[in-house]
Amino acid sequence: FRNLTPKLRSYSLNFLHEIGKTTLETYLMQHHIWLTSNAKTLLTIIPGWPKVNMLVVTFAYFFISRKLYKITLFLRGMLLPDDKNKCIYSMLSIGGVVGTFYAVAYILQMMGHISLSAVAIISIICGFLLYQTVLDITRLDFQEKPENAPRNSNTTPFWNQAKEYTESDTTVARISPPMIGVMVVLILGTLWQGMAMAGAGKIKPLHAGCDAWVNEGKWIPINGCNEVSRGAVYRDDGIVSLATCNPDGGAYVWGW
């Protein structure tokens, strides 16, 4: 309809324009936030209230996609600035950081010190050094911008200006982000270790009685596209989940 006449083509809806900005993020996030069970069901946050649950999940889905879009733009501007020289320098720095972490991982593997404790210690140390480096570089870039110059900059030497900026950063402001990062690493590491040692996902040998019972099953032919066949295997063998629908038949499922 919009393309019918040149006059109509001169107008556009900003609402659709804003939605179009986040098409990539919504496409990626639909399988991580909105849908579950291999995109077969909707994520359930409020059980028993399907319509309310759909509204809540959909709102969270679009809200997070929008935030992801803004974060992507912010990170792009920070890591790959428009200035060509700074962009090349940033790319080389990123490559150096990634290469350093690969080298540290390789050394740990060669020394046989691959453990959760070693990963946590290395992550904290390297993360703090990376944070301090980024903080110093960004502070220097901030000081060099004319619009950020302090008052009376005409009579204040540059080194005094830098000192003024450095002194304006309190100790709490400089230490808080690394400390928060350390606590996050420790909390996630503790949870990860706990789930790995005693979590539900721990793979253990089957009980002897259960092992013998499981192996007593058999492969049952079924036509997943035929409701009669699906009902028969459900009544006779208790098979509920049928992901295969072959029009020619010939599919087999494990049952007892």
C-alpha cells in the first residue's frame, strides 16, 4: 500500500522503523528467551495463566532484545571506533588479549593445572589487569577531548589537568568494579562446582535393577503422521513423545 504512489512512499511509520532495528536480536533471542523445547513450546514463568504468561514472556523477550541492540551499538563504538587508526589499534589489542588468554590456557594445560581454582585465579588476575588497562586508556582519551577540559584550562598545564582528573576518581570508584567482578566470578564458580559435583546433570551409572529393566525394551515401528498408530503405541507401550513424522512410515521408537 505504501508503494502505490510517490506521495505515500515519502511517509514511513517510525514504530515499524524501531521494530526493524532489532530484527537480528529478536531472531537470535527467540530460541533463548521466548521458546523452549526446541522451539515447540513457550517459556513458562507463570504456570496456570497461559495468556498472562505469554504477555510477560513476550514483554521480557522484546525488552531484552532492545537492550541487546543498544549494547551491541555501544560495544561496537567502544571496540571498533570510527577513527581508522584507533580502530586498527583496538583490533590489534583485542587480538593480543585473546592470544594472551590462549597462551595462558595452553601453559596451564601443559603444566597439568586445569582446575576450577586455577581458572578462577587466572580470570581474576587477567580480568583486573585488562580492566585497569582499559580504564587508563579511556581516561587518557577523555582528557584529550577539548570539550572535557576542566575550567581555567588556558592557564592550567596538561599534567596538572591530568592530576585533577585522577584525583577526582575516588578509591571506591576505582576499586568497586574489580571487586564486583571478583565476587561474580567466585559466586559463579562456586555454583558451577556445586552443580558439577552434586547437580541433577551429573552423569552416573544406572542402578542395577533399572539398567536391566531399560534394556528389556524393543524398537517399535510407528507412523508418526497417523493418529491411529500414535494412539496404539501410547496405549500399548506408553510412548508419548513422537518427533518423527515420515509420510512413508518406517520410523522406529524405543518402547517397553
